[in-house]
Amino acid sequence: MSKEVVKIGVLGCGTVGTQVVRLLGERGRDLAARAGAPLEIVGICVSNLQAERDEAVDRSLLTTDANSVIDEADLVIELIGGIEPPRTLVRRALSAGKTVVTGNKALLAAHGPELYELAAEKCANLYYEAAVAGAVPVVYGLRESLLGDRINKVTGIVNGTTNYMLEQMDTAGRSYDEALAKAQELGFAEADPTADVDGFDAAAKCAILASLAFHTRVSLQDVPATGIRSITEQDSADAAFFDEKIKLVAVAERVQTEDGEALSLGVYPAVVPQSSALANINGAFNAVVVEAEAAGTLMFTGQGAGGVQTASAVLSDVVAGASHIAHGGSAPRENSYANLPILPASEGCHRYRLRVNVPDELGTLAELAQIFADEGVSISAVHQSANEDKVSVVLSTHKVAQKAIAKIRERLEATGVHVASVLVLEA
Amino acid sequence: MSKEVVKIGVLGCGTVGTQVVRLLGERGRDLAARAGAPLEIVGICVSNLQAERDEAVDRSLLTTDANSVIDEADLVIELIGGIEPPRTLVRRALSAGKTVVTGNKALLAAHGPELYELAAEKCANLYYEAAVAGAVPVVYGLRESLLGDRINKVTGIVNGTTNYMLEQMDTAGRSYDEALAKAQELGFAEADPTADVDGFDAAAKCAILASLAFHTRVSLQDVPATGIRSITEQDSADAAFFDEKIKLVAVAERVQTEDGEALSLGVYPAVVPQSSALANINGAFNAVVVEAEAAGTLMFTGQGAGGVQTASAVLSDVVAGASHIAHGGSAPRENSYANLPILPASEGCHRYRLRVNVPDELGTLAELAQIFADEGVSISAVHQSANEDKVSVVLSTHKVAQKAIAKIRERLEATGVHVASVLVLEA
């Protein structure tokens, strides 16, 4: 089964691809010793042969013909991004029994189950550590290290762009627009920031993490996402007042329902205590907290983005894949045996923090409280403040279904009370 | 290659063993689905058949004959602890090509290389996630997730007992003896606390981590260990004064010497800034920080001890091992290709913090400073305080070899200056 050389095909040579090619060259001997066989790049597929490239990239390997690269390789690294052509190319490689390493979260969140199945059917290995939280080895953590445990909850800060922006709003007092402009200026946010600020990037990662943690097929559409566009300076000020921070979190949790166990999923801005571990994850850092029945609470932190950091995750997968090619064995298989039902967003239960602006009239608080009581929502804390002629009330609730909060919001607005903000309170 | 049932033999049924047996029973179906084959316990070897046991332990499986358990099993879980008989038993299992899962850090630190070699020779799989930092998946992290990267430094808080004691000294103002008594009362420290307080437990874990991170054979004797016995209330007070904490750290670092690269290893109490991630690892929690060239800084945290937490790590290894038995493939092989030389303790370079008590005489500080200058040690900060007739000077140095500090200490003591404490400053 032993191979003399493991032939590597690289699809895509952008920021991450360039770093991967560079490190494969610079560290070739080290990586070969660890894989147990020399690694040789046999082709690099790019869309533009003429583009300027880092000198680490051997131009004689460049081609625009992805299929020929796949056909010649034992191991294919897909770093093109997006759904197509990657889906077709990854399918081609897996169908031929080749090992695939990808960092493509969009592809996995949309078509993961189909690809996992194809890989299993063809006895091909599929690796994707780089698809979630960059260099933070949380895919390995869930796929292997916690395989003997029962996971109850996974909570992650998995989008560096929004984490940076929220930090700017929290600590530098910037508005949402200012924070976005700053992030764009530094290259942390793209010209069209939708995928980041609306939570879609985090939702894709949430789908991948939830699939692994709960042995259930979860795709992007299963993860309701609320981004950070609606976060105001008032929200930041509230958080500071209560010794809290606002973080965009991706959460996947095992919950008990009347019909048995289910999965509650979501991406949303949440209020966390300053003293919590997540509150202290700053800048472009990512963190994933895993709560498991036996292991207790584990946290993985590290840099969640960046070309060279992501390349580290890709290369670990390459070494693992190459070692299996050279000496036999296989990657852990995805497993959807648990197949938990997924709770509709409206049934998801959280603690909430609402800020409402009310006319300064006698009995207002009593009326407010009555509406919460009518809907069966119990209030854990109230803070009222008056500013000129405006009275603001900040209410924290006990755990309650999202639909109850939606109902309360509707009723409040109908009585002329303005609900300025609704955020989730994470413990 | 597929097997109908994976037969599991358990050696040792103490705190961890009992939890492993219980969870194998309670979660049998889940674990079988993940491993791809049912798992069946075929024997549990204990030293005392009559002892009271948790009802989860099927007494009909108990035996005192370890060899028969090994011979009947496909996968052997060794949880006896200590060097012998585990060494002989693990060798017997590996020699027969059986998979071994162990949480025995003492065995691996003393005889790891011999066992890794035997496993490779016999194509047997050896797993040991539980040997370092309990449920924190740092063995997987180093063995697999970072396989494509170049690790420069590993820093760990890997002993919960001393971490608890230092926290008691730091925050509750207890003396070393009081903290030890409290830890013993709570069952965190044993009647003979030597392995913990003298740093030997941490040194064993350091040897295992260093072997994995640097692809070099490191054993317990290679790791110079200084424990926490000498830490005084004055040290805790100094740390508080400078907004720092004292932590017992295990460090393995790649360093440049005149002759090329080498490994610097050690376990010692170090002073860390309050704001650092390590300073905030409290109680029985463990943390391992890995600095890698491409991935940057990663941190793994979680509960480092406890029966059920450690059982989680054991079971993950069991599922991985059983999956390989059922479907082929193998654990990652240990690799000592890099074979870096290990620096003698005296050559290890650190920043140091010294507290010296001096007679309150004119020119004392100048004399002190001259001794440092003579030895080529540059001082980064000085803080002098007088208390009644005693003058204390706290000096921080730039990075310097341990032997230079030893020389300075000798010269200071010779001039009648009492060196009350020498601690390492970790950045």
C-alpha cells in the first residue's frame, strides 16, 4: 500500500493557496517525515495564468485545467471557495477515490451531507479543518477528541470580522458604520460585508460544527441567523453599564422537548458577562466552547482567519491525508446516526434582554409587566432610566421561547411602546 | 477486515476505570454507532475481587488475571497507573498487535519511546489522550491538528493540585502549608503530595507534550522540575503588587544555540501578568498554549483531572481505536525524526525576578547592580521597599541563562545579601 510519492493537486491559489504552496515548499522535508512519504505538487489550477504571484509559486505548475490537476493527483486541495465549480471538482476527486482537503465552509454547509456520503461510498477521505475557525483545531476536536463523549452544547465566536467590529463599538465607542468602515480599511471586512455582518458566514460554520458534534445532518438553511447590523451605540452602552459585552455567537445545543431530544441552532448577537471566557476573545481571535457530559467545559481558541493561519490547518489535513495514502487507513467518517430533529427558530429558548422606550407616564411599568405576565414570560431584572423626557426600561427575562418574545414585541409596539432592542443573554 | 464485535479488556478499575466501565455500558449504542462496531467488555482486571464497587461494574467480569484479559481482548485499556506492572502488560498487548489505550503519564514519560517503537514494529495502535491534561484534547491537538505546522513553544498549566494551591495563596492569602492542607481536605492533593508539589507530575506531562510537539524523544529525566514548596506569602504579595499571578508552568521551547536548534524544557513556578490568558486559568482547570509558526497562538483549556473527565478522554481513544479495528487504518505514529538536542537546565534562558533582603546601608543598590553587571545580566526593573529595618529589593532581569543567575545568587549570598526568592517571569 506504501507509495513512493504523494502527488498533490492544488485548486485555487489566492491568499491561503499561496501560503499552502509556499509552506509545502519550505517545509517539504519536515512534512514528508511526518507523512511518511515525500509530497509533490503536480499542478496548481488558477483562473488567471498571467496574474502576479508570490515567487514561492512555481509558474510551470500553473494551469487553468482543474480536471487534469485532479486526475493526476492523489490528494486534491480545494481552495477556490464558493459553491461552483468547487462542488463539481470535489465530487470528481472523491468519485475517483482521491483524498480531498478543503477549507470551503460555504460548500460544506450547503452540500456537506452529499459530499460525506460520496466520500464514504468511494472510500475516499475528506478533510476540512480549515473550514471552521481557521487554525483553531475544533474540527479535529469534535471529529476525534470528543468522539467518546456526549456533547450538549457548542458555542462559538467564529467570525473575526464581526468580533473586531463589536470590539470597536464596545471599547472605542464607534458606531456600527464607523466600525464597519474601520474593518474595511484594515482589510478585515469586504466591500460587500453581507456574509459577515448578517451572520451567514458564522451560520455556515455553525452547521458544520453542529453536524460533527451531534451526529446529525445540519445545513446552512437549518441555522437561523441574526447579524449585527441592528446593534446600536445604545446597546454597547447598556452592555458596558451591566459589565457585559456583545458578541456574535453561533450556538448549537441539545435540548429536551415533549417529543424527545432536538437540536436548537442559531447565530445571533448575545450579551455575555465581562468575566466570561467568551467576553475576552478579542480582535480576529476565534473561540469555540464545547460542553460535554463527561469532559465538562472545554475551550479552543486561536486565530480564526488569515492566510498563513488557515494554511496551517490545511497542511495538517494534507499530512494526515498523505500519511493515510502512504500507509493506509482513513479519516474518521461523518456519522449522522443520531439524526436529531431540528427545532424551528421560533421554538428556540433563550434568556432575553429588551430595551423599550416608553412615554413617562404613571403606571407604564405596571402595564409593561402585565404584558410579559400575560405571555407567561417571567422577568429576572428591570432597570429604568430617565433621560430628558424619554424613559427607557431595560428588562431581562428568564428562559423563554423566541415566539413568546416576538408576541410581546408585537403587543408592546401596538400600545405605542418602542422596542429599541432585543438581544439574547448568554450565561 | 471488518469485525463483528470489538472486545475490550480493562486493566484497573479505580476512579477512572469505574467511570469508563459505566459510560461504556450507558452509552454503548452511541459509541458503537460512532466506532462502527459494538464494543464489548470481556474482562476487568482488578487487584481485589472483594472490594466494594459501583453497581455499573459487572462483577462477573472481574478477574485478577491481567494476561487472560489481554489475550482475549482486541483493545486493552490500561488504567492501573505506575510503571510496573503496566509496562509489562502494555508490552504484552502491543506485542500481540493489540490496540492499547492508556492514561498512564508516568509510564509514557519513563518508557514512552520503547512503547512507541514496539507499537510501530507490531503495527499496533497506542493512544494516550488521557495522560495529559485530562479531558483537554491536547494530545490530539499536537499529534494531528498541528501536524502540518512548525511548533515553537508549548506552555502548559497541567497540574490542577498546584494550580488550586497557588490560587489559594494568591487570592485567599493562605500560606503554602494552609493551601496544601485545604487541597488535601478537598481531595485535590494526596497525603504524600510530592508528585504534585515538586513538579514531577507536570514534568511527566511536559515530556509527553514535548515529544509530540517537537518530534523528539523526551523523557522525564530530560525535564528539570522546580515545584512550589518554596513559594512564600511574600512571593504572592509581590505578585499581587505587580498585577501578576504565580503559576506552575511546564514549558517546552525550540531555541537557537550556536550549534543549531535545541529544546529547552522545564517545569517551574513562573510569574505571569494578570492580563495573560494563563493567569485566568483557575482551580482544577488546565490549559495548554501552543505557539506555532503558521497557526499563531492556540490555547486549549478544560478540566485537567477528575474521574469522569479523564474517562471522556479514554473513551474517545477507545472509539478511535475500535473504529480502526473494525474498519482498518491506524493511529498517527510517533515520530522522532527531528531528534533535537536537549539543552542542559543551566543553559536554559529566562527572564528572572529576584527578591533580595539587604542591610539598609548606603551604596547597597550600587553593589547589587555591580554584581549583576559583572555577570553580564541586564536589569529591566527595580523596586525597593523598606519595612522597619529590613530593605527588600525586587529586581527583574532581561533574558539570561539560568547558570548566570545561579552565579549571581552565590555571589550575593557571599556578600551577606539574602536572596529570598528567584522566580521566572513568563511573558
